Amino acid sequence: MTLAQLRAFVAAMELGTLTAAANELDVSQASVSELVSRLEAELGVVLFVRGARKLVPTAAAEQLLPYAHRSLGAAEDAAAAMRSLVSLETGVATFGVLRNANFYGLSGLVHRFHAAHPGVRIRMVGLNSHFVARAVESGELEAGLVVLPIASERLEIEPLVVDEVRFATSGPAPGGGAATIQDLIDAGVVLYDAHSGWSDPTRRQLLDRAHAAGLRIDPTIEVEQVESALSLVAQGVGATLVSASIVRSGGLPDGVTSYPFAEPFEETIALVTRQGASVSRATRIIAELAKRSIRAAHP
């Protein structure tokens, strides 16, 4: 049973004559007749009684029709899905970005893509890197930007840029102008990404550094947004971590100053995709735009 046979059968069934079916399919009447005859032979049934004017469908034809519609519909859906992989006229691009995407030069990403490809729907998800990685692993997202380290054997990881992590405080400068983990603890630790907790890659680095120094990290306050953490720091509540991207973009409130760590503290921003998975052309284009934006913002 072929799709061509099913198309000929459905056209004949709905239009009532082989001539009308042939016109609909833009083939000869003999081709439609042969396709229907082959289908009848393969199924071992009679589908039509050939009348003087019209085809009279049999009970077998009535039963076959909904299955034929489903098969042809599934084939059309599959073809459309494959077209969306290579076309920028339709489809959906699904992409994950860092929660604080605007600080990383990504604020105009969606607008630039939509202006160039208005027919493509965009699903841009801003999450903590831990959750972006999990969503790409599961296939919920085609690709995403994350901060490393990410523990996964199912992701392709393309490092893009390295950003500095700094000590942010409204208090006095640390000794020598460079901070230690002890300075952070002494000031009172304010951390963001409360929902992700210690699954957050930058937090995990902080925890590893504290353990290596024999120190314990007990945050005084945990909030979800980096802006909230910096606002608390500006009010003298404690100190926090901040990426150099936020500092460069002017994201520090008045009265808050950032300092490097005595032992350089860095985070790597990377593009992740699922190993062996096909990525639509639309998502590939968004990924390239994101990579260029990230690199431009991190000279």
C-alpha cells in the first residue's frame, strides 16, 4: 500500500468519478484507475462498484476512508516537520538563554531574528543554566546557552567566552583590593538563584572553593534575581557574587563596588545541544546570533 494509492482512493471516494479524481491529482484517468485497482488487489477487497455515471463505494471503502485520511495526514505532517528543519518560512525555534540574558548582550536577539524571519515562531526560555541543560537533554529545548560546569554525557558543549566572577559589596574594600571566600563569609553571604540552589554552576564553584579552604557557606539571604541581591548589598545587608558582564553593563546599584577575587574566579559561557539530535535551521540561526552577541559583549 502506497501513499499514491491512498491519494487516488481518497480523491475517487470524495469526488465520485475517476475523471474528477484524475483532474484533482493532475494525472491521467488510467493512472488513477490502476492505482485504485492495485490497492484493491493488495487489500483483497472491492472498493468501488463502477456505475454508469459515478463510482459507488463499498462497505470496505467506507471503512478504509478514515484510515487513509489519517495516513495521508501523518505523511503531510512529517513532510512539514522536515521542511521546518531547513526552511525559515515556518516552524518553531526553541532556545534557552541565561536568566540574566540582557547583561550578556542578548537583549535584541529575539527582535533581530523575528525581523528577519517573521514566519517562524520563537520560544525563548530564560532559566538558570542547570535547568536549561536539563531541558536540552530532554528535548524540550533544541539548544541553549549555559554557564559551565554542566555535568552531562548527553550534551554537545561548545565553550564560547570566559567571564570573571567578582566580589560585590557596599562595605570597605578587601585587603589588597582582592577578595577571598573568607571576605565574602565575613560580610554576610547574599546569593541569588534561590530556586536552583547549589545546582547552579557558579554556586557550585563557590561551594567547591569554600570546601577546599575548609570553610562553610551559609547564605544570610537567598533571592531569585541578581538585581534583588545587589539591591540588598546596596543597603548594607551583605556581599554577593557578580559577573563582570553585569559590571560592564552598568548593572551595579549606586554604592556597590566590585572587586576581583585573589584566586581568579571565572565562569565559562557555552552553547549546548543534545548529542545526535537534529536542530532546526531556525534554531541554528538563533544560536549563531546568540554566539555573536555573547562574543561581542565579551572582548
